[in-house]
Amino acid sequence: MSTLTDKLPTVKLPEVNLDEAKKPAYAAVGVVDLYVEQVKELPADAKKLQAELTAKFEAAREARNARLKAVPAQLKALPTTTTESAKKLQGDLTARISKAQTEATAYYGKLAARGERLVGQIRRQPATEAAIAEGKAAVKKAEAAATSAKKATKSAVKATEGAAEKLG
């Protein structure tokens, strides 16, 4: 008689190295142990941090109180300090203005000298000398024409008066 197990094929299972199979479980336990170790240190770290923060807070409070105690004296000295600062600023401003005026005057003098040189150069150019001579001649002609016009006007007035007397 044959049994059911005789009919099943036999499968050979791979061999498992138990030491290697346990490694992931050991790693997980190691992680938990490390976490527990760090958690155990938390209260001590918290107390240390609390002490540091308390010390910093106290130092800041004392510094603030010292600054606050100095405020009345600073307020009393404020008018004197402000007056001194204003006088100093006024002196600085006066000095700057004086310097700016001196520099502007010097620059003005340089510009005037430059302009004088340029005008001298232009006056010495032949074209300028010819234009001046022509201008003078034109003025003389205009004066002569004006004189002639005045004489002609006087003559016309006399002629008109003479004609009016004859008609008259």
C-alpha cells in the first residue's frame, strides 16, 4: 500500500545559516537599545539645558535692570549731550560750508582765466579782426545814413513849411 506522502515529490529545501538569519533581529534590538540609552539621558540633558537657559535669562535680566537704572541719569544728561552734539554739528557744518565756498571761488577763478585765454585767442584770429573792421565800417555807414536822413527830414520840413506859407 502506498501512502500519500510517497506520491509527493521530494523537495530539498535550501540550508539556512541561522547566524545570518538572526542578524536583522539583532540589529532591530540594537536600535531599540540605542534609543533607550538616549532617552535615559534626556532628563539630565533637559536639566542641563534648563540651567543654561535660566543662567542666560538671569544675566539678561540683570543687564536690562542695569540699563534701566542708568536711564534717569541719561535723561538728565540728555539736554547737555544734545546741546554739545548740536554745537559740534554746527561747527562741522560751518567748516564744510567754508571749504565749499573756498573751492567754488578757486574754481570760478580758474574758469575766468580759461575764458580770458579763449577770448584773447579768438580776438587774435584774422577772421575775428576782419569781422570787427567790417562791423566798425558798418557803424560808420549807419551813422552817415542817419545824419543824411536827419538833414533830408529837416529839408522836407522846411520845404513843407514854405509851401504851406505860399498857399496860406
